[in-house]
Amino acid sequence: MATVSSHTAKIHARVGDHAAAEEHHASARRQYGPTAHQRIAALSAAAEGHAQLRQGQIEAACATWDKALDTMTGIRSSRTKKAVQSMRSDLAPFRTRGARPAQELDERARMWLREVV
């Protein structure tokens, strides 16, 4: 069922229905759980944050991305690295405007990427 939620979320994101994408990414994240499928749960959380940002919910996106980084602890894959790089790119406009949650999360993401290399 988690796979169905994940694929459904991706379809909604592609057609621009970010609210539905957020809902399905969150469902997939909960179903995968933080331990048995840790990497997939982390990637689902990262995608959920992206959907939140596309709806203008910067604080929610930062909170979700923070959880994604928590879940990524100990995971080193090209997909998680790409997700964190995308997160930093999405945060750039908010970081330059001085949004504190974006600045703090970006620093954490930068440190995570440093550890991956």
C-alpha cells in the first residue's frame, strides 16, 4: 500500500496538485516507517516537504525536511544525496531573505552533505 501512495503522490506532483501529492507522500512515509524502510521513508518525507513548499508552506516544509534529515541518519545513497541537494536549492530564495528556519535547515543539510562525501 505504501508503494501505491508513493506512486500516486508522484502523479499528483507531476500534474501540479501539490496538496494531494503532500497527502500521499505523508501517507507513504507513515506506511514505510522510519526503520524497516528507512531510506524510502526519508525520501518520502523529502518529497512531502517539496510539495508543502510548492503550496507556500515554508515553515511546514522546513519541519518536514528536518524530519527527513533525521530519518536519513546513517543512510548514504545517491538518491538521498540528490534529495538533500534539491532541498538546499529550494531553500535558497528563503535563505537569502533571512528566513531563520530556512537558514538553520540549510546549514544542517550542508553539514549532512559534507558527511556524505
